[in-house]
Amino acid sequence: MADTFKFELVSPERLLVSEQASEVVIPATLGEMTVLVNHAPTMTTIRPGVVTVKLASGQTEKYVVFGGFADILPTGCTLLAESAVVATALTRETLQKRIEHAQKEIDNADSDEHKTKLEQFLSELTHLNHTVIAA
């Protein structure tokens, strides 16, 4: 138990995970990041992607997140997701609806900056679609 830390994954809908973990891989905005016990204190934004959690029991669980923030401390990691689901529960149809919604938002963007952010989000969703659904 000495090599574990508290991991929580929270979305506006519910608390998805609150467990002791030995390792968590998160899709940080600047690249994937592995969190281990005694990690330096860090806050980072999260892009759409897969969070892989290795529990203290040795079991590995995967979750799909659609943006958010991670607060990392030496004793724990809390990921506050804009939206999240268990990876096995994500369907092609659900992801396709999110992609279509993002495309409509791009068409209605009120500034170039907003449009650029939405295009980046759409790119990440499309990549996620190929990664998660193909697996």
C-alpha cells in the first residue's frame, strides 16, 4: 500500500472512481502524463482522451474523458472531467454525436480564436474516435 495514492475521477454527473492506484496515465493538454506516488504538485488541463488507471489490486481500468483539469499532489490525483465515461461504455454513435456537435459549433464560432479552439477540440475528438473505437 506504500506505493499507492488516492485517485479520483469526477465528472459533473458523478464520481466515477475513488480508489487507491499505483499509476495513472492522463491525457494532459501538452501530452500524456504518468502519475505515480510522490509526484510533484502539478495542475494541468486535460484534452479528450483515455485515462488508464492501474489500481492497487493490480487491475487496470480505462475511462474516456472529454476535457477538464487534473490536480496532482504527492499523495493523490484528482481529475475533474468536463464529461467522462467508462471506456467500454463509449459507443461509436455517442462519439459521432459529439463530433457532429463540435462541427456545428465551429460553423457558429463568433471569433477566430474560438474557432481555432473548437477546431483543435474536433481534431482531438476525431483522434479519440480512431483510438477508442478501433481498440
